[in-house]
Amino acid sequence: MNTTPIVIQGGRVIDPASAIDGDFDVLVLDGEIEAVERRGQLTAPDGADIVDARGLWVVPGLVDAHAHLRDPGFPEKETIASGLRAAAAGGFTAVAAMANTDPVNDSPEITRYMLERANEAHSARLIPVAAVTRNLAGAENVDYAAMAAAGARMFSDDGMPVDNEVVLVRAMDAARQLNLAISLHEEDRALSSGGALNEGAVARHLGVKGYSNDAESRRVRRDLALALGSGAPVHIAHVSTRDSLELIRHAKRQGARVTCEVTPHHFAADESAALRWGPNAKMNPPLRACDDVAAIRDAIADGAIDMIATDHAPHDPHSKHIDELAPYFDPARDAAKLPTDAAVSFCGAANGIVGLETALGLAMELVAKSLIGAPRLVEMMSLNPAALLRIEAGTLAAGSRADITLIDPNVKWLLEPARFLSKSRNTPFAGRAMTGRAIMTIVGGAIVYDRRRGVDGIEEAALTR
Ligand SMILES: [Zn+2]
């Protein structure tokens, strides 16, 4: 690839994989990191694009191990192009695209379609996730080797649990042979059925059915035992309960090849958000009680949680029943008990919230509260997800792919969904005061997002590369 050389000068380079955290300059040449040298030591090549990174963090590009890009199938919610632009605006250089599209990504044709659309987008990289079972129906195993050959880098039926143990064990055996991870959405639907919110005070107050912690942790217990038996690399998606975390800690001590992720909303909000944000605070697994949020924060701080993943789940207002439910919810005050028809509407509203453009701002709250330091943030949002997805990313070491994110750790901003590059606006964090955001995103040595040039900078970058 021939791109303009880039010299990133004056920033704080944070690259835990290279044990670097300090004042360095970075030279990017032909899509690769050519050199990382002490500040002032690099000579810029003729014609280089000089990026002034004073006051900024220069980190390996953020990697999201869990996003729903809705393409093929749901262009009113998101497309691969809009999703990858939202990713780049959020500081992500690579995004794992879950398989619950229409058609489902259970065939090499769909994987190739996704990669082609991503290639045309000239933005963040798309990392395909193949389904575990055909059409996510839980019955028939996918041809994992064929999917891996087409470019899939993980397997998941996310959105749906894999109920059948025999099917799951077969998938784990294949995953072990291919050395690719299986990401599991853990839900025992016999226990969660009809549950729209965490089982507890908020669900009772609104008059909607609850979804118990057990629905998640019972399935986590089963699958960790299967993982230990099979030796497969198993990843537990969007962990939301204290019990699940205890089980994961135990399995790790026993030597299971298990990793887990938490979403920003599960550490930054609790079940009470539903009182104000209604369907925009409804997701699966649900926002949990304060005690679970405290357990999640502890597990982030002590390393039991390996990574932060967005579970970016864009939905249009119609799918979220926004019109029907708007009369009952107001961000300024708690809702009263819902009339029966509104409770039914709430339960039927689509699950999930957008995350690509909110994740970094919410993660920076963990740093501001000294729960984690900046290097650990980079591990959780770049190095560890890159390792999970088996992709070349997660480090700024000389010779590696030039996927780089520049973060202003001090800039204060208000989250305004109207400014999202995502096609969807479903978030309970509208109006939240944030500190820290992505300023520039470089993918394969090309600047694909540059906030300092304004949002139109994306178009410019795409045209000039
Ligand atoms: Zn899920």
C-alpha cells in the first residue's frame, strides 16, 4: 500500500505490548509502523503528514470484539459503511461483526459480502464472526473450516444461546482445531423467557417481567465446564452478574482457556436507567442491580474481565417502539408504573443500544475514577480483543500494521446522539458529560477519521488516500 508517510509528534505513546508508556514519536510508512523513537529523535521523510499529538495519547487502534452492523438485512438500522464510520469516529480500527444478519453469516458467500462492503468503506476494518449454528437455529453446525478460510475470525450465535450441548461441544472441538475462539451469549431461556429488565425493584415498579441473574450464570457454569473439557478457546460475551464473574475466575484458576468481556453500559449504568430511558435502556442481558455493577467494576480493576466490547446494537425508532412508549418516559424523572398495553409494548421493543461512539468516553470514566490506568485501558480495548480475534493489531511495535488511535484524554464533551455517524440513536447516555474522546483514527497507515478537520474530514480522508 502506498500512503503518505505520517509522523505523529509529541504525544504520550501507550503500548503495553512493548512495555512503552511515555514521550515518543511514531513514523508510519507504507501502512506499517516504521519506527517509535524518543521525542525529537525521528527525521520526517519528505512530504510526510506531520500530526501534532501534543497533549494526546497515541495508542494501538481500538478493537471491538462484539458489534452488530446489521448488514446484510437491516439498512434502516445500520450498514457496514455507516457502522465502520461510527467505529472510526469512536476510535476503533477493527470491529468484529456478529453473525445475526439477514441472511445470517453462516456461509462463505455472506462472509465475503461483508468483507467486500468493508473494503469499499475505507474505514475501520471489519472482522467477520461466523455463526456457530446454521441460521442461528441451534441445531446444525456450520462448516467452520470453510468460514475460517473465507475470513471469519471467531464463532458466535450471539443474540441467541447455543442450547444444545452436543452441538456446542462439536463447535468447540472445531474451534480448538482451528485455534479460533467461540463467543457465547449465555442465557437459559427457560429462566429469562419474557424478561424485559433485570429481575428486581425496577422491573416490579414498571410492571414488566424480570430476567434473573441465574438465567445467565447457570449457562455460564455449564459452558465453562464444557470449555474445560474440550480445551477450546471460549469467550463469554457481555458478562453482567456477580455470579458469572465468580464462575469465570474459578474456571481461569483451573486452567480453562476462557476470556470474557463487559460492555460499557454494564459498568456505567444500572437497572434504574430504564426508569428514565425506557426502551433505550433495554438490552439483553439487561442492566443489572448496583451490586452486580460493583462486582463488574471490581473485576475490571483486578483483571478478571479481559476486555471491554461495545455490543453495538443499532435499532431504528420503530423497532424500539419509541412512539408508543414516549408518553411514559422522560430523562428528567422516573417513570410511574406502566399501563398494561405499554408494558406489553416495552417487552416487545427490540433489545440493545448503540456503543461504537460512546464506548471510549464511558471507558475513560474508569480511568478518571482511577479504577484502571491508561495502559490497562489499552489492554482492554486493543491488545486483548486483538488477541481474541487472532488479528494483527493491539501494538505499535515497529513492523506492525499501522492501526493507531489518537485520544484527547482531557477534552470535555456532551454526548449528542444527533451527531452520531451510526444510523441509529438508541442510547441511554444522551446528554452525558464525558471527558476524553478519539481525535484521529489511522487504519493501515491511512487517516480514516480526523476530528480536528470536522466530521467532513472523514470524507476528505477517504477521497485523498
Ligand atoms: Zn448477546
